[in-house]
Amino acid sequence: MIMSLLRNANNAPLKKVIAFYVRFTPSYSAIGYRARSVLWGRLKPDFRGKTWLVVGGSEGIGGSAARSAVAAGARVICVGRDAGKLAAFAQSTAHPEMVVPEVADFSLRSSVWTLLDRLQARGVKIDVLVNNVGIQKRDQIITREGLETSFATNILSHYLFTKEMLSRGMLADDATVIETSSGGMYNHALAVKDLDITGSGYLGSRAYGLSKRAQVVLTQYWRRKFAGTQRRFYVMHPGWVDTAAISRSMPRFRETLKSVLRDDPQGADTIVYLAAKRPDQKSDESIWFDRKERTAHIFPRTRATTDTPDTLVAMLDSYCERDAEAVATRKAA
């Protein structure tokens, strides 16, 4: 079907879209997963005695990773916005008693701070942190804290949560931290000034792609900061997965490729692999896909940026510092 469309496409934008499908569908769909997995040995993870925390863990890719962790013996703290979905997810696992539900909205910094305080008060120590929560919206949505939703959910909250977990001693000395990015980041160079873009220049797909690129760069920052320690930091992308988020935000994409989209376990496979194997990584700026370290750039133009991991973190810190001041003021009142 795609090749037929390509032969009959007479306008440049349509040709570009179809050429994209032709190039990436064999790799990013279930077709690529099945072809590569033939060569893999059976993964038999053992997470007994380990505590996982999965943000966005009540469904989809995060839910599948959490389910695999529970099946392999882990205690899993699942974070989501909906208490009902969290409860239902726990009951769907092999060992519901090993699932600890936590309600938090990662589009709101105030909710992240509250979750951090709650976990710290319980003295939790996390062995595997999966920053999986993400959102893609076609229309511009501003949170009640005044931030663009993709920026707040997909990158700022990830940074705030990980930074505070580290500074509060809530991550084990040999913890594994995994960011769930997206192939959408391949189209974008890092552009720090546009991460929280609002107004007439807003484009949902760009906001999403920029935040996903920022996840790759943030992981590069963590790897450099904790080089020489036992902690491991990875960023992966799951391929094209038939999630509820895809159905809501990209209905035409889903309709075109639904027969070959990956299921949730296929999308989550590399998360479980990284947590189980903790493989060495040759380059700080890499992304993992189908159990293999791969380049973070497939187009030369995405390397063309004056921003760096340090300028990204400086920008994110500026938001977190304002939050910290507000939290301190509330506690003192």
C-alpha cells in the first residue's frame, strides 16, 4: 500500500511523508522487532530483592515493563494519575501484593514535589528508576502552573524527580535509571529556548520531539556526572507501539500502520533488558533500541546546535530552583 502511494504521489510533502514510512516501517514496527529477536537468547531476569519505580506505570509500555519486573520478583512502585487504573494494573500482575500504587501528576511540579516527600518519608531506596511518563498533544495545552504540557511532563518532571532522588539518597549506589524516549526525537536538534514554547509558534509534534531529544541529552549529562560510579543511565526508544497515547494523538498514523505496530511487551523489552543486563555503553550520546546501542542522530542537521547538556540542565534548574523556593516558603508558613 505504501509503495503504491509513493508511485502516485505528485506533491513534495506527501512524498516526504511516504518516504519516511518506507524507510522506517521495516525497522520500527513489529516487523523489525520480530526479525531481530530471532537472534536473541531468552532473557531470564531476576529482580528478587530489588525495588523498581516506574513513572507512567499503570498501562502501556511502562505498565508492561512493570509487569515484567513483578514477574521476575521485584517490588514495583507504580506512579500514575488515576488511582483506579493503578489498582486495576496491580490486580493484573502475577503478584499484586508486590505492586505499590502512587498517585501523582507529572505535568505538575507541585505533584512531583509531594510524591518525593511522601517517598522520602517512607525511606524508600530505588534500584531501578524508569522515567516512562510522556504525553503528546496536537493542540497547545498550558498547565495550571503556566507551562507547556509536553515540556512539563516529558522532560522537566523527569529531571526534577531524578535530581531530587539522587540528592535525597533515594537511589541505590548501583541504581539503573532508564529514560523512555521516542523515535520522534530523530527529527529535532536540541533547542533549549523552544522547549517551553507557547503561543502562535506552537506545533504539537515539534514540542513532543524536542522534549524527547532533551531526554537523550539529559541522559548524556547524567552519564558524565556519574562516570566512574556504579550507577547506570540509559535512554531507549521502544519503536512504534500501539499505545493509547498514539491512538489519541496520532490517529491517522495508527490507522495506516495498525497491522504492524508493536504491542506493549515488544515496546518495553529493551527497558527490561537494560535493567537486567546493565550493558556497557560506548558513547555517552547514544540511544538504545531493540537491545542495542545506536546513534542518537540519523540526520546530520540534528547535530547542528549551540546547546549542550550543561545549557539544558541550567535551563531546567532555573525552573526547579523557583519550585524549591516556593516549597520552602510553604513549609515555613
